[in-house]
Amino acid sequence: MKTVACLAFLAVPLLAAPVQISITPKPSHDVPRSLHGLFFEDINYGADGGLYAELVQNRSFEHAESLYAWSPVSRNAQGTLSVSDDKPCHPQNPHFARLDVKVPGEGFGISNEGWDGIVLDPGANYFVSLFARHAAGKGKLIVRLVDETGSPLAESSIPALGKDWKRYELTLKSSRKADHAKLEVLSAAPGITDLDVISLFPENTWNHRKNGLRQDLVKVLKDMKPGFLRFPGGCIVEGRTLDNAYRWKETIGDIAARKQNKNRWMDAVNLKAPQYYQSYGLGFFEYFLLCEDIGAEPLPILNCGMSCQFQNAEKVPVGQLQPYIQDALDLIEFANGPTTSQWGAKRAAMGHPAPFHLKLLGVGNEQWGPEYLERYKPFQAALKSKYPDVQLVMATGPRVDDGHWKLIMDQTRKGLPADILDEHYYCPPDWFLANADRYDRYDRKGPKIFAGEFAAHVAGLKSSLQAAIAEAALMTGILRDSDVVSMASYAPLFAKKDHTQWTPDLIFFDNRRVCLTPSYHVQALFSQNRPDAILPVTLAGNNPAADASAAKGATKRLYVTAGIDRASREIILFVVNPGNQAEEASISLNSGSFAKGTGTRIVLASNSPDAVNTLDSPDAVKPRSEEFPVDGGAITTSFAADSLTILRVK
Ligand code: AHR
């Protein structure tokens, strides 16, 4: 609920004269719709065990430890459980569970523990699908959900299994809430029963899609109004070795045909995630659907024929890049081609005859050096000759301003054709404050910039308010310079409680809860209030204080950018105060005046720069919105310490 409130928000004594902010109400340039977007990677259990709503872990028995997350279950029965690869249901998916039942009793079989348990809601429906066969063609299965004590929550059966692999589907309704439930699949017939691709999904996925995504997690993405979604990463694109690289063709079609892969973030920190795999259930088709669902432009990033240069730096010889280049060409056909084309037909067969309108494609993630350049060029030539309108994103290495970055910048200055350059920076807050104006100095005639991965890293790597405010300062620069920066995304996006290889992150979650960090609120506020065009601002009296009240690295007292929303005829002013004192400012138009009435003020602040949100206390730092009176003259107001403020005034 909005309330009319006094202008002093979290006011503290003010020492200096107000900063003079003067806005020219004539736009300098339009802001691209795509500016604020999302970087998604399956890191920190972001996909399997996270966004992807599959409740069974290791559903296809393809982990190196084939029965990981599974255990045998016997209900007054006798039998053995083993793993076999004898005539699998799909060659991409060679292993499966074999039950050899001597005494069926009330069922012998297997039980899956999910990811830290399976969460169930009372009265909710859950869809089971599985592949099964019985050696003598006389099988029978019992499928149950049980709680942690083994008490049943739902049960159904598959009465007649044949000799050949077949997919079976059924629905279970949970009688109670459970946080650590298990799925049991039991054979009730003597002899050998084989089981594979055992899957359990809630009915309640986003848009009720089969093979769908978690409702609550998609919602917080959609709420950000993202202009684009970059997928599937990150280093995961590169792989530790080329064998481990992400190849999109392995991620489409029937889930039984998708080849499982180790997650590149497996073992990332002291062998802490040895069972981290990619089921590819959330594959390229699902990423495109997600983009449609949340209104984001798809931005796939493909392997350029190199594995992660921090790891093995394996390289496909330049003369042998054709399969990788073909993958890129075929991806555009998969996304945009007619249903009569080879890859367009596959999209249609998966249920989406309409094109996905792919306009952006990345070649390589965080690659560097001459070895990248010589691989990028043949991709560029082939892609531009067939699809000149698809904008290509080129890597500039792992961090801006180093030698690798300079090489690419230099080459593009010398004429290397590049549409968009992908810059990454994981740096301390003072770097963000000192670099907020960096894009003021970029060549307007050069390639566009994609600030593809960034996050302020404070001591202890917390997702704190201080980090978020430093990022907000940079965002004022990105917004103001959106004639050169066409896209920006914080990274990484998701982190699952107890399964995190990288911090800080934008969104934390467990099996039931979601926690939005202060950095999420900054990204969301910029995106939700994205102006249509930028209005020039002049600032006076804005030098940072010479005492300890100024934030380290700050080049000014307030970081300010203005824009206009044409439909509502509102001026939108973004003001970041990174210092530890409130700052006062006087805001005026340098011709004309504000309309009398009320304005809206949205503030992200707290009582400490170290404030964080947690799963137990998710709302400690969150934006507050209020209305304030506007009398038509200059607006004099104060900006709290460590804050982002957005003023919307007619
Ligand atoms: O965002 C985490 C990782 O940081 C990404 O995978 C990689 O591109 C970067 O090094």
C-alpha cells in the first residue's frame, strides 16, 4: 500500500551543501528493451535439483555411482538389485536398474531420496513416468510415495509389463505434506524387471508444463521483467575437457534420449560436489520456452571448440571445427527454421511449430588469446554468411582491462568484425564505484557491450547490501551508457542451500523457499523501472567527501542517471549513495518544471551495509515504495547511506 510520507527517509545529520542535480528533459538516446537480463548457469544446483522441477535424482542411473540416490526396498520380499547395460531403452542412456525377484511378497524394488528429500503438498498431484520391461512379459509394478518413516502417502500400480521397453505414466496424489518423502518403485512379480528414466514431477510446474520448471523460481525471474536470458552458462559451456563440454543437440528430444553429462562444477571446491550431473532435462528447448514464458530474448552461448582455459584448455584444431560450427548453424535453424527444415521439424515435434525468433548467439564463454580469435573467425564467417541478422556475442576473457581483454579491444578497433563484446567483472565494491563511468569513455562507433557477468565481491563473499549498492552505482553507468551497453546481467543467478560452489549469487533457495538478495532487488528495480530513453543530467557539488564518510573507491557523492517513461510521462531518476552518511540533493529541470501532484519514491536501504537476506529472514532488505508531494519547484530530498533510490515524477 502506498502512503504519503515525509521526504526524509532514514535521515541522519547532513554535513555538506546539497548536490545540485539538473535534468535536461530532452532525451539523448533510447534505452534498449533488452538492457537488463539474466545469466543462467547450472552451477550451485541451479538446474537439476533447482529450477528444473524433476523430483528424482539420478533418474537414468547414469552417475558414475549408478545407484547414487537410490536404495533397495523390500516389503516382505526377496530379490536383488543390480545395474545393467544389456539392451538399454536408449543407447544414449546405457545403464538401468535390474530387479531380480525371487519372492515378490508385497514388492521388491528401489527407492529414490530426491534432492535432500522429496517435498510434497497435501492433495497435490504428482506425475510419474518410467520405462520398464519384464523378462517373461509378466511384470507388475507398485509405485508409491512414502514419508521418511516409510508410511505411504500415495500408491498406484502398473498391472501388466511386457517384454520390451515401454514408457508408463501414472498420477499420484499426496495425502499429506512431506519434506523428506521418497519415491518407491516395486516389482510385485517374480523374475527380472528392468527400470529406467524414473521421473516424478509436480503437476504444479510453471504454466503446468510437462517436464517443467519450479513455479516459485520462474516467478521471481519473471518478476524481474528480464530483457534477455543467457543460457546455459558460463564455464559449463566450455566443460573441463571437450568431452564434458555442453553440446545442445544432446539436450533435446525425449528425456530418455538425452545424454547425461558430468556437471563442470562437480568437484569444483575440494571435491565437494562429486555427484553433480546434468540430466539435460532442462535442455535447449526448455530454455527457449522459458524465454517465451518470461518475455526474455533468448541468448544461447555455444562452445567454440575449446574447453575451459582455466582447466584443461583443450582445443579442437582450427581445421576440424566444422561440427561445432554446424551445431551453431543448426541451432539457428532449430530456433527459427520452418517446420519443413531438418531442425525446425525437431522443434515442431517437441510441440512448438512457431519459431522462437532467435536474434542473439554467443560463440564461446570467457575465452581468450589468439587461440580464441582463430576459432571465432570461422564461426563468424559461416554464421554471418547464412544468418547475417543474428547478432554474435564475442568473449573478451575472464576480466576487463587485462591483457586478454585488451587484445580483443585492439582487434575490434583494427577492424575485426564483432557485434557485441561480452565483458565479465567479479570485483570488490570499490572497483564498481571507480568504474561506474567506464562506459562513458567507450567508442560509440565500436561494437556494443554485453556486461555479461558481474557481481561485487565483498570480504566473506556475502550477498550484502554493500555489494548491491556498489552494483547499483555501476548500473547507473550502464543505464546512462545504454547506447553502447546493450545488455547486462549479474552472475551467477541461483544457489541452492548446502549445494553452493560459488558465492555471492542473486537468488538463494531450498526445496521450498526462495530468498531474494539485495543484489536481486537492485537488478529488479533497474529492470522494472527501465526508462524508454535517457535524459542528460548535470551535477554540481558532487565530489566525494574527503573524510571517512565516503565509500572506498567512490568518485562522487551520488551516482545519478535519469530517463523518461514516455507512456506515463514520468521522469525516472536513479540515485545511489554508497557513502555511510545521508546525502542531500536538490533536483530540478533545466527547462520546464515538474508537474504538481505526487511522485513515487522507491528506496532500497537498511541500517547496515552488511545487511543480508537469508532463507529464514528473506525480507530484511527489500525495497519500500512511498508517494511524496511535488509542488512543481525543485525537489530537495535526502538519500540514505548505502542506498538506491528511484524517484518517478511527472
Ligand atoms: O558465474 C560463475 C562463473 O564465472 C562462470 O561460469 C564463468 O563464466 C565465470 O568464470
